[in-house]
Amino acid sequence: MNTTFKIVYLSTFPSRECGIATFTADLTAAMDDLLGPVIESRVAALNLDDVSRYSYSRKVIFQINQYSEQEYIKTAKSINDMNEVKLVNIQHEFGIFAGEYGSYVISFLSALKKPSVVTFHSILPSPEEKRKAAVRSIAEKASGLVVMTNLSREILIREYGVAEEKISVIPHGIHSMPYVSSAKNKATLGLPKKVNLLTFGLLSRGKGIEYVIEALPKVVNAYPDILYIVLGVTHPNVLKEEGESYRKSLIQKVYDLGLSSHVNFYNEYVSVDKLLHLLRSADIYISTSLDQNQAVSGTFSYALGSGRPVISTPFAQAREVITSELGRLVNFREPGSYGEAIMSLLKDSSLREQLGKNAYYRTRNMTWENVALEYSKLFSKYSSDIAGVSEHKKIPRINLNHILRLTDDFGIIQFAKLSLPDISSGYTLDDNARALIVACLCYGELGKAFKAVYPERQKSELLKRIEVYLNFIKFVLGDDCVFHNYVKPDRSINIELNKKDNLDDANGRALWALAVAATADYLPDSVRDKAFFLIKKRVKMYKMFESPRSIAFCAKGIYLLLKKIQEIEGKDLKELLVVHCDKLVSLYQGASSEEWQWFEHYLTYSNAVLPEALILGHERTGNREYLDIGIKTLDFLIGKTFVGRTYAPIGQDGWHHKFGERRYFDQQPEDVSAMIYALATAHALTGEDSYRKLMHEAFNWFLGDNSLKQVVYDRITGGCYDGLGERNINLNQGAESTSSYLLARLAMV
């Protein structure tokens, strides 16, 4: 796409110190990560007056004195003249728009000729007539509306009379980060022996921090190691009207109650990175709002997203979100209620940790990546131009951090607990074979696409991992020249599991991986020689696999070997490829019918590798039957797995039997990877652009175009979540899922 469209956001924006400004900065950054450079974010920033100016980034293309109605109208007309602007998003909070009940924003909407979506940050129940009229006028003039909680949606419908079909619920965004306990971050702050309580946000008398302080003497008496941190500057409007009187009153209260060694005030407007660091150093987050009608709190959302148990007053969002599994609700203005809640969590550290983990798990749909995904779909609804290009999601840069984190000096560890390697899961040949392919491809020519992320000087580190994976494959080669699959955490062969499990697929995948390494001209001779040695050892005792996928994996390996050699251990490789492809043809002829164009009577996992092997077989042998069946079965699989423009792999909770119901969950990254490779192969051989388009649609499964409409790839860690259930994502980032994602990503280069 050469066309660049723009979305303009009317809002406050950093460096203005304002919660709405921070929200808009995070949202526009996430939108640009998702859709840039095809769709770019620009900002019309609200200033306090004609004199006050801020150091804005290049995103800001208009500045508006928030008290000048004419500037709103002038800016709207300027936006109308910009053909590249396809939609305007207004971040609405009554306090940042001038005029009676923020009426100047209505003037802006009246002058605007572009589609518009208004995000309401505050929706008050039981509104006075003028407020109700202002909100209804905004709702009538806007194309669509966004609120952040279901309660806000209900209030808009019930009390403001807004049409429900016009309202979308998109939660407040949170920053994606790995879950960690507080201990690690506390140590970096020099507070390893303290139990940290934290409140943060712009200070004002409506924050209610004094009631927490009044609760602390009794808490400190029972738990003398606690430290309560109050983070944030005084709200600019409060500072202008009354100075630091509220902060001073809180500090005086601390001294009066003898709490000076247990309460710290951080009077600074911190960066997001520092904020998240402090949050992750907290053992308990305390949300203190005195406004029971406060619709949403960004600070509250950030705390839950950081995996911290929350003690909160029952403001609107907290009433909707907080259960006994996430934290505790306390009464407004009651120190005793705070004290009871704090001590109930302090006495049980395992409970605190579990509540924090529960909060982390339940907020993954709120990460900025997922919020941006929801906004992009909503914007597409109101702008056909955006809808036409929004599927061109920005492909993430390749990030090898997680696959390297999972790899020790013996091999890649099978599973992870969230993003932390779980050594108790041991190792498998399957995973080390996948990792070997990823490492080889990254080391070679395809690596040029991401040298900015993974510099040349670090390629030696990658080469070490290639050696590790090869040594692992050598280690699991048995005396019978068959590879074992399972290895225990103590690095001994798991004889029981290997006897019980069919090893064909692991052996077929290993031969494919070894062929990748053996034929990679860019690898050192010693590495390629070791891979060839292992292939020869395995092929020496070779007999045809029974599993269709094993046959296909092996065929892919033979296809690669034929680029370099014609025979191995006295076996003619072209003849061997024909034998494998003929076996797949035979399976197809035995199982297929007019309605069921497939190799078996069921669809299971990594299905696309079967047609891909036949298409590759045609390229090496010229056998037209291989191509015809390969394309026919691939098209059949496409028909079964693409629902509209969304890729939906066959679910592992029952698969899809020929005469049974097609199962949709649990969907696995390995299936997505296999489909992308098959589509890439079909596109390369046939030139059909439809296959290339389907590749992007399948890859977008990782980026949120899936049945849960949530991102499956973690840009922060470089890992991929283990699967997609009917209601939840499996948040563990194991070796199979991460290697499968990286293989898919490499195919998109």
C-alpha cells in the first residue's frame, strides 16, 4: 500500500500533564504500531490558553486554545480540507473542553464534515438537564461513541437516551508486560525488606488519600515493615487555585500520626517506564477515589494490568471489576475499612500473590495492542477508506529474545509459566527441531530483514544456539538410529514417554530441520557437516513413516537436500521424494470424496504441511498429479479454516471428523504457521495473488484477527501465547508456540 491515511485525535497530549493526554499518547502509539504506516495518527492538541505552550511531538498538527470557540471551528474546517484525514476521534472529558458543559466541542462537531468517534471518559448518572442535553447533542453529531465500562453504556442508554447501537465498550488500555513478583523490582529500589503499598495519580482533595493515612497506625503496629508510597504531582488546576495545600495537609497528618518512616511522597510526574517499575514494586495497590460516579480510572487499570491486588473504594469501574478474586472494596471515607482490608492481605502473602496473578490474567484483553485492535475495527465501521486498508496490519519486527530465553546450554525448554522457562517440563526433539529451523533461517539471508533489532555482532550468539539444537538432536539419536522425543529435566531420556508416544512426527520434523541446516550455505562448514552426519545416521536405518505428517515433514527435508545432492547413503533422493509423495497421493485416494478432499477422514494439527509437501514434490519432480492434489487439498483446507476473512485453525478439543462437527478450540500457533508456509509455497509456484492475501489474513491471527479478537503474540517478550480457547488465551509462552510464530513471521519477510 502506497496510500497513507490519517486519523486525527482531538485531545490533550503530552507534554501537557493530564490523564487524558497520557491515554491519547498510548492509544495513538498502539494504533501506529498496529496499522502504520498505512494509517497514521495525528493530534489536534488542546492548550490551556493562547500563551501556554508545550513541547509536542510531530504527531501534533494543530494546537487549540481550549477556551476559544473559534479555534475549534477553524480546526474542524482545516481538517475538512485534508483529503488524507479519514476520521476524527475525540477524547472527551468535560474538564478539558470549554463552554457550558463543554459546549465548544459541539461547535467543533457541527463544523466537522468527517466521520467522528467520541470516547467518553466520564459518564455521570442522574445528570442535570444541561449536562444531559450536551451529551445527547454530542451523541447525535458523532458517528459513533466509545465508553470504557458496561455500566457507562447502560447509563448512556437509560439516562441520556442514546441509541444503544451507537455505543461500543472498549476498556481503558494497559501496558503489556511480563508478570513478575514485587520482590525483584523492590530490590532495585533499595526496599527489599519492605511491604509496599502504592497510590498514584494527580493529587487533589477528591483523591481521599487522608483516609488511608489515618488507617495506617493500627496497620503499622501489626506490620511494622510496610511502606505507603504516594506517587504523583498535584493536579495543575488544583495547583493554580490552591497551591500545595492538600499535599501539605497530608504530610502534616503523616507527622501527627508518627508515620514519617512509613509514608513516602514522590512529588513527580513520572515517565511511563518509571511508573510501571514502581507499580511492579508494589505488593498492594490502593485506589482512593471519593467519586462514586467516576466512570474509569487509568491508574486503577494500570495496577490490575501489572498483576497487583487492588484495594479500592467502590467507584463505578471498581464496582464492575473488583471481586474477592482480584482485591477488596472498602467504604468511602472510612479509615477502619481500609485498615481491615490492608491487614487481611498483609497476613497472607500467598493470597496476595494469587490475587495479583488473577488480576493479570483477567486484564490481558485490555493491553494497548488489543484496545487498538478494537478501535481500528470501530473506525473501519465508519470509514470505508479505513476499512479498505485496516487489514494491512503492521508486521512486528522479529524479536528473538524469548526463544533465546527458553534455550539453555542443552536445548530449548519445552514449556513456560507465562514468560518464564519451566525447566520441570523438560525438553523435546519437536521443539529443538523447530528452534533449529528458526535459528538457521534467522542466521542466514532472511536475517537481513531485522539486523536493526538483532545486530550483526549478536549473530555469534545465534550460532551458539544452532550448535546447542544440533547437539540436542545428536543426543536423542538412539542406537537403533531413531530419534527419541522426550528428555527429562535432568537431561536423561524419558524412556517411558518415548515408548508410549508415536515418534514418527518428531523424527520427520527432525529430518526437515537437519536438512535446513545441512543445505544452508551461509552456515559454517562444521555446522553443515554435523547436520549431514546426523541425516546419514538416521537415513541409514530409514523406513517409510506411517503418519501422514511425518511423511510430509520428511518430504520437505528431501526437497531441500535435492538442491545440493542427489543421493545419500546409497539412496536416490529423487526416488525417495517420489515414494513419499506417492504415499500421500495414495492416502488421498483412499480417504477423499467429492465433499471431502483430504488425505484422512479427519483434520487434526499442522494440516497444511500435507498439501505443501505435494506442491514441493511437483516442483522437484514435475509430476502434475502432485500439484493438482496439493492445490485441491489446500483449497479444501482453506474452505474449512477461513471463516470470512478470519483464519480459524481446527480445534484440538475434538478436531474435525469427516462426518462430525468441526471443532474450533483450542487453536494452536503451529497450525497457523503450517498454513502460512503452505500458502507461501502455493503462491510461489502458481503466482496466484489470492494465496498471498490469505497469508496475511492467516498471519493476522497472531495480531488479533481471531475468534477472541485478541493479540496472541507478545511484542514485549517476543514470545507467543500457547493457544486460543473458547473464552481465554493460554498465556504461557512455550517453545512450540514461540518457534511456530517465528517461522510464520519469517515466511512474511
